[in-house]
Amino acid sequence: FAFPLTVYLGALSILDSATKTASEDDAKFPYFTIWTAMAVVSLLLSIRNVDWPHVSTTVGIAIVTVQALLHWSVLEIPLQTVATLFIKRRSQARASREGLTVVLNYNLLAVSKADVDESMGNMYQAFMGNLDENVSAVLVSVTNDPALQKYLYEARDSYRERIYAELIKEGLCWAGAEKGPVDDGRRERIWEVYDKVDRNEFISVHLDRLCWRFAKEFMVLQRVSRVLRKCGQYQDLMLLSEGMDKAFTYTDKEFYGRAARPLESRSS
């Protein structure tokens, strides 16, 4: 089945190429055509390689068929390598992010402070690299050690202060009150929203409130229910991103027994 499928796809590629303009031909690599041609050559060589006078027809056909399928599947590997040398990288269209809500979710079961530091550092980098109006970062912890739980919240507060300080500095640089670099992504997504606002008004009225709001989107949640798994956590985080912080799922005691969450309790 696989070999006839390749021949069919190759034939379609050849027929389709006849209707394309020169510019389209330059942008397309005849992937299936070459793949089919290579498979056909391998098939012919396999047929020639069989010692037909000393092999029954049934066995010979079986050998050729198996070899054809194996060659067909293996030939894709070198073909992909060659294709990467000829196919130009396409410029991807960018969709509007208007109305987009994103929660960057990290999950942690810490057994040491090093685990906390690594996870919080990774989440900080992801958050600052994707900072936008409707982007939050949430680390969901199932850490059991009370001391590590306390350390986790202390780390969260420390990163919030760091985020606030860095955004204040960057906002002042963007407004021209100080000199320093401004991240290109945040310039486009955050600061240029206030491009028509007077710079002095931006600094005195908007900057502090804006930076604290972003800093508070860097969150840690301690999971108190063992009934949730990944799907339930993601559901809670999606609802939380829409401002809904009360549980209404995983509450049925008939299904979840003692692990069921009280209705209208805090999510997670």
C-alpha cells in the first residue's frame, strides 16, 4: 500500500507542477516527485538483484515487495536532509494578539531550595520574555515540606519586586527620563500603548500602577487537593485567568470520595 501511495502522490506533484508559475516553482521543492523517482529506481534495482532463474516467482515477488517498502521508508531520511538545503524559510504571518489570554504554567514538586530557584528562574525568564496585557505566569506547587513552601512564597515576592524594579527602570528609559536599554518586545506590547500620553503624565500617573499590576501576575499556587491532575489544573488556571477563583468541578463526592473539593471552594 505504501509504495503505490508514493507513486500516486508523486504523480499528483508532477501534474500540479504543470499549472504553476515560475515563481511558484522556485518556492516549491518537488519532494514527492523525487521521493517517487528514488523509490522506483530502488524497485528496479531490487528486481534486477533477484536471481530469478533460481528463485520461485512467489518468493521473488515477496522479496521485491518487502525491499520496496523498506527502501521507500528509508529514502525519506536523506531526502529530508537534501530538501532543507533548497527550501527557503517562509515568513510566518502574525495573528493579532488582541483578546488573547495566556497563562504560563509551571508545575513543581520541590525537594530542595535548588528546585525552587531553578523553576522560579525559568518562569521569570518566560514571563518577562512574553510580558503583555493578558499574560500571567503561575507556578502550581505540590511541595509537601512547609519550609520549602515558605521559601517558595518568599522567592515569589522577591521576583515580584525584581519585576517591578526592572519595569520601572525600563519605563523611565522609554519615557526619556533615564538612559538605558528598552526590550524591543515590551516596547511594542506595553510601552507604545502609551505613546500618545504625555511623558510626564505617564511617569506620574500610569507607570507605578502598571508595573505593580504586571508584577502581581507572577503567581504561585499551592495545590491543596490531590484529586486534580494536569487536566484539572489547566482548567482551574484557565478559569482563574478569566477571574473565576471558585471551584465548581471535581466536587462530586460520589466520584471522588474524600478527595472531592467543596463546592465554591478556592480553585487548586
